[in-house]
Amino acid sequence: MELKNAVAIVTGGARGIGRGIACALAEEGARVAVADLPATDADRQETIAEIERLGGDALAVDVDVRDFAQAQAMVEAARAKWGRVDILVNNAGVIAIGPVVAFAEEDWDRVMDVNLKGTFLCSKAVGPHLMQQRSGRIINLSSIAGKKGRGGSSCYSATKFGIIGFTQALAHEMAPFDVTVNAICPGEVNTYMWREVLSPAIGAMAGVSADEAFEGFIKTQVPMGRPQTVEDMGQAAVFLCRADNITGIALNVNGGTEMA
Ligand code: NAD
């Protein structure tokens, strides 16, 4: 797909990996709807300022991906401004960790709703437009946790395995319409998710600081020996948007932590 003037929606685009992907697409000439919860507006304005600094065109859209009416309104906002939608990046995600026997049912429902149901609802909202256009890209954020389960990550892992299955099934449904559907599997990007949730939890279990926990994970689990960046995820998203004949894959962008 030609990215110049393509219209992309990035959910969870206010910060972290979503921001990296939004900026990378904008740098290639795409117009980007930065869709996120209203509470993230300060971060989202930074993403938009960065896109504008790159010479791009961006739109702030409020969405809670758990709500189909809001997902539809998000798609309509992009169409109202630019007349079409070409790319949906289902990036919005949350994490909660802990052993199954102590895991709260509300946390299970919340993580399932945002990560898995949100991916379904936003794809359902944009799907008819891409099918009618007979072109488009859907990119879903899975994880190393979508390739291998680790203790403490049952719920998050279930959503990320689920996203890979969803990606493959939707890829079949969309293929006759020349719409590709792929997933990206990051591992260790030091965003809010690692900084505020994973590193402190792993550190507490190991009796080390959060920073030491992150560095320890990188040293022991990542063959490339370094964390990934939000720019790495942007590069992968651009690659998947450009690729005309790749669909249904779950692309590892995790320094070799998972290779299958
Ligand atoms: P992050 O917490 O920095 O960003 C997540 C974004 O999702 C935030 O902007 C947040 O406001 C948004 N969001 C949360 N709930 C939402 C909702 N209901 N509706 C709309 N937006 C919502 O985390 P991140 O690391 O940038 O994660 C982005 C994606 O990448 C997630 O799907 C995550 O699971 C995945 N991922 C991250 C890593 C990593 O190493 N950071 C690894 C594997 C996968």
C-alpha cells in the first residue's frame, strides 16, 4: 500500500507504542487519527505535535475501544475529516498480572474487554469500509505473551494468544477484499506498561528494583541484548502496511525473545 495520504487510525495512540506507530506512519505521509481515552489528552496532544513537527496531519479522537458505538464514531470521525480509512492499528491495551488463584475476576474482565473485545469491536467498525474499498490494512498488537505463557500472565497471555487467532481468522475473511490483517509481537519496550506494572512486579518478586528487574529480563531473555523501542514498532507497522502479499502473520519484533 502507498502510505502517502493513506488514512490511519491508531488506537491507544496517545503514548508508548501507539505514539511510535502513529509517528512512523505520519513520517511516511499517512494522515493519522490518534484515538485514545479522553483522559490521555495531554499525552495525545504531544503525539499530535510530534506528527505536525514531522509535517504530517493528525486528528485527536476520543474512544473507549470497549464500546462499539464509540468504535464506530472513531471510524466516522476519520472518514468525516479525510473521506476514507485505509489502516486500523489495534494497539490499545492494558495488563494485569498475578497467579490465577489470586487473580480478581474484575481484572480478568477488564483486560479481556480492552485487549481482545476492543480489537474485535474496532475491526468490526472499520471492516465494512475496507471491504467496500477493496483495500486496507489491519494491524493488531499481540506480544511475546501471545507466543508463550509465563506464570503470572494468564489473563494477558490469553488475550494476546487470542489476538493471534483472531488475526488469522480475520485475515481469511478479508483476503478476498485485498485487505491484509497481521499482528506484531513486541517483547520489551520500556513504556508505561513495563515501567509502571511489569518491572515493579518482577522486581518485587526477585527482591530487586524495578530498573534492575527490567535490565535483568533483557540480559537473560533477549538474545539481541537490548530492549526494543517504539520506533522499532513503527518500523514494523510501516513494513506491514507496505507489504501487499503478507497476511495472517504474527511478526516478532522482540530481539529474538520468541522466534516461532
Ligand atoms: P501504554 O500503557 O503506554 O499504552 C497503552 C495505550 O492504550 C494508552 O494510551 C492507553 O490510554 C490506551 N488504552 C487503554 N485502555 C483503553 C481503552 N479502553 N480504549 C482506548 N484506549 C485505551 O502501553 P504500550 O506498551 O504502549 O502498549 C501498547 C500495546 O502494545 C498494548 O496492546 C500492549 O499489550 C502491547 N505490548 C506492549 C509491550 C511492551 O513491551 N511495552 C510488549 C508486548 C505487547
